Amino acid sequence: MGFNGTSPLLDQRGELRPEDFGAIRELSMNPIGDRIISAFFSPGKETVDFASFVRILAHFHPTETSRSRDGVQPEPANSRTRKLKFAFQLYDQDRDGKISREELLQVLRTMLEMQVTEEQLQSIAERAIQEADLDQDDAISFDEFRKSLEKVDIDHKMSIRFLS
Amino acid sequence: MTWFTFPGDNLLCRCLGISITAWLTLLFVFIIVPAVLGVSFGIRRLYMRTLLKIFAWATSRMEMGAKEKNQQLHKPYSNGIIAKESPSSLQQELQELRGSASCPRSEPEFEMADIFYFCRRGVESILDDEVTKRFSAQELESWNLLTRSNYNFRHISLRLTVLWGLGVLIRYGILLPLRVTLAITGISLLVVLTTLVGFLPNRELRFYLSEKVHLMCFRICVRALTAIITYHNRENKPKNGGICVSNHTTPIDVIILANDGCYSMVGQVHGGLMGMMQRAMVKSSPHIWFERSEVKDRHLVAKRLSDHVADKTKQPILIFPEGTCINNTSVMMFKKGSFEIACTVYPVAIKYDPRFGDAFWNSSKFGLVNYLLRMMSSWAIVCSVWYLPPMNREEGEDAMQFANRVKAAIAAQGGLVDLIWDGGLKRAKVKDAFKEEQQKLYSKVLVGEQDEGEQSDDMHLEDENQEEDENPEDESNQDSTKGQ
């Protein structure tokens, strides 16, 4: 794995830019493709080097079932919490730790674009916030996000198995 | 000093003269005469077997070297680096996500977990997407002693380096000049002889001779590339009044097919050497060349092709419906233009063996001349050609479905992956229609199907929006002329 040999992101510089991701055809088809691309880049930086690339991809490693040591090592990148955090950041673009109503609307807009009306978007966003927002501050914090996804099998849905 | 060098000079000249004569005689006897007569001594197959033995030896040396250093030998994964789950639809995946999350609700609505589906698909695409890797050369599992195929092969010992050096000498010193000579001979003969044949008044004689001339010149060209071709199922060879379609990997495909039968070629008029060849060829045989302006006019193209197939005395047309060169691991979308013409289609599958030299023309990386030089300095071009049984459009099948059926047959025979993606993506960006398709599917999950009688007050709005004809395959309106 990695962009030296098998990744289609050919490059000689040792770094990737957002345009390089744009060359991946299947990614252009994904409604939230742009958000996924920007998830690889730290805020303010325009390039990502190989080490950071791998670190982000590590989030998608399947979680090991047996963990003998707990609390001694720093939390691994592919833990449930980290996967949730990655998804949270797809919503929370300004990284203020909360998904505001506006941010939610933005995500819905990119995922649905011309297929629904503005009113429908508003009502969907309204319902979603009402359900998840427990402390009634009109925004979804990371804990509220985590709570609403308690029963989802994240390990399976957010993991990619690498062939070796 | 003059009295010293003079006899030396004479000797040198004589040696050179003898060697050149010997060389040309060998060339003539072993290559040109068989090409003219259509026989083969079997030298090329012997060469191929020897090379395979050498490659196997080279790989085992590399593995030994790797073992000594306790490292793994790098082997590129031809089947992809991630395990892709069996493709399930967007609806199914989202049901699974939601089913595990909360109790089913009466009306479908947005769940925060939905984003996981898109997120994972996106990252999978980044790691290994089906389309982009088809536009670069296929990676080999073992090294074939060509630097250009060396992707990360390490542990190359001294012996291997010597062998490689020897290979370079042989390829560039002996094989390349030989092949270039042959190519020049072949092309000049083609141009001269077809022009001459074009002057003959008698139609029958002209047809007969033009067939022979074309075959002979293409056979010389095949030897110029050291192409070792195996034809399968020759009883299915295309007949007059039909269209022959094939997957496209390189411009050499034409030579490979024309080596075994006579076809009418289709293409754009070029300038320079190609243009000269085109003009000469069309004098003796009815090839179809289009001016650049005519290419855009689909009706004109269709009419000329139909007229050609209607005339049963004319040879079958050769068309590459992908429209561009793909790297021979997959077959991409066929443009439907050539399948709209009402006639029999003869599918042909061509599969190159990449161990001897990669035949794929990456036109964004190399120009044509550069590409041909690379071809001529590889070991050989080994390929298999399968003639598939003829197919006709069935009742109730439209051109696109017919095209897909033919494509599936070719992919199955050649052992290639059958993709729906358009080869035009080599140069173009993905059309927004694909993204909209995904958005449409997702909105169906959220807001409900068109006919399900959802009582929301704005149903009439979004349903009308979805009525646009979103068939992505119709978007590409290019015609089916063979091109890059």
C-alpha cells in the first residue's frame, strides 16, 4: 500500500496535493468526495506527505478484537473513538468541536444537491438535530454524536481490509 | 603511417562488406521470403521459450537474494490491495447501517450514520479504484530484464546485472536495427505495391492482388516487431459484409489482426507518413478514411459504414469501439455507434502477454515514434487472438445493450475485467451525471420512492427533477472510428 508503487496517485515529489486526488475517477462520483479529500490535509496545509497519508488511512484498519493491554498505550488510530472522530470531522468542517445546524445543512446539500428542495433539507436537518441534540444548544457535540451512534457497527462499516 | 593503415583499411572494408552481405542474405531467407509466402520456420517460438527460461531463472535469483537478506520480495498485487466486499447497492448498505442503529421508523429519514457508507467508499476509491489504474501499464509479477518494467524490483545481484547488460546489448545492438530495417522494408513495400496495384484496370485482378499485397506487407511488419501471435478459433473469422470489433490496447492491434485476414480500416486522415500510407492503401482497397470535420457528423459516419457493409464484395470493417487505448487488463465501455448499423458483428478478443514487453500505448506519456521504438526494443510481442462466434442484434435490444453483450463476450474470452466506465476518462473528468446518480439514489432512501404515496407536501417537486434521462452511457456521443 502507499503511493510509491500501487496507488494510482503517481507523484515524484513525495507529497500529495488536492488536485492529485481529483484524478481518481471513482472518487469524483462520490457526493462527499471533496470532504474526504480535505480530511487528509491538516487545516491550512496544502500538501500531505506519505507519513500523514498513512496515519489517516490507519483509521480504517479493522479493529482487533482481542486487546490485552488497555490504557497503557496511546489510543490506536483505528479505535472506535478515532473512527467516530474522523466521521465527525467530515461534518464539522470548521473544527470547532460542534456540528452546527448550518454545517449539517451543508453536508445534506452536498449529498443530495438537486434532488430535494430547500424546505425538505431544512426539515431533515431539523429532525436530525432534535434527535441527537441532548443539551438543547442547537448543535451536536462529539459526545452527542457518539451517543446517537451507539448501536451502529462502526468497526465493520468503517474498516477496509488490506490484502497482504 | 600511411603504409601501415592501408592494408588494414582494405581488410576492414572487406570484412564489413562480407558481414553486411551475410546479414542481408539471412534477413531475406529467414524473414522476407517466409513473410511473402506466409510460412514460418518456428524460430520465434523457440526464442520465446528460451526467454521464458531466462526470466524464470532471473526471478529465482532475485528470490534467493531476498532470502539472504531476510526480506520479502516485492510482488505487485494485480488484484488490488484491498478486499472489496461484494457490491451491494446503496439502499442495502444504508439499511444495514440503520438497522443496527435504531428501531425502524415509519418514514425514512436522515441518519447521522449514513455518512459512513460514503466515507468508506471514498477511501476505498483512494486506495484502489477500478478505473484510473487501467490507464497505466500493467505491473508484472516477475521481472523480465527490462528497466522499463522494473517497478521496485530489488535484490538484483551482479550476475543478474550482467545478464541485464547482455540483454541491453542484444536488444539495442542486434534486434533494434534488424527490426527497424524490416519495418522500413515493410512500409515502403506497402506504399509502393498498393499504389501500383491501384493502377490495374481489371477489378477482379485488383482485388486479388491487393489482398495478397496487404497480407504480405503486414506479415513483414509483424516480423519487424517480433510478434508471436496465436490465433484461436479461426473458423469464426470475419466475413464480408460484417463488422469486426475488438478491444484496443495499441495501434499495433491493427497489424496483428491484418496479419491474418484482410479488413477495411476506419480512421481519421492523418498527415505525414501515416497520411501517405493511408492514401496509398485506399487506392487498391476500399478503406474508410474520414476528414477531421466529418468525424463529428454521426450520420455521415453511420451512412458510410452502412454503405460499405451493404456491399458484399467489400471486406469486413475493423473497428475499436472503446475509442482509446486501454492497458489490456479490462474492457471499457463500447461506444454504441458501430452497433447501430444493421449487420453481423464479429467480436475478437486480443490479449497480450506482458512478460515479453508491454504493448500498451500510454499516449499521455509517449508519442507514437517513441512508443514504436520501445516496442522494437522489447524482447517480443506475444499475444493471443480469439475469434468469437458472430453476433447479431436481437429483437427488442437497443444498440447499447447489444454493445454490452458483445463487450461481455470479449471480456470473458480474453480474461479481462468488464467495466462500464468510459475510456474517454483517460483524458476527461468524470461527468457530473455520475455524482447525480449517487445523489438520486440516496435521496430515494431519504425521501421515499416516487410511487410510494408519501404524503409530504413537496413530493411533486423532486420527482419531476428525477425524470431527466440519466443514462450515463448515452452521454458520450463520440463515434466509433478507431482512434488512440
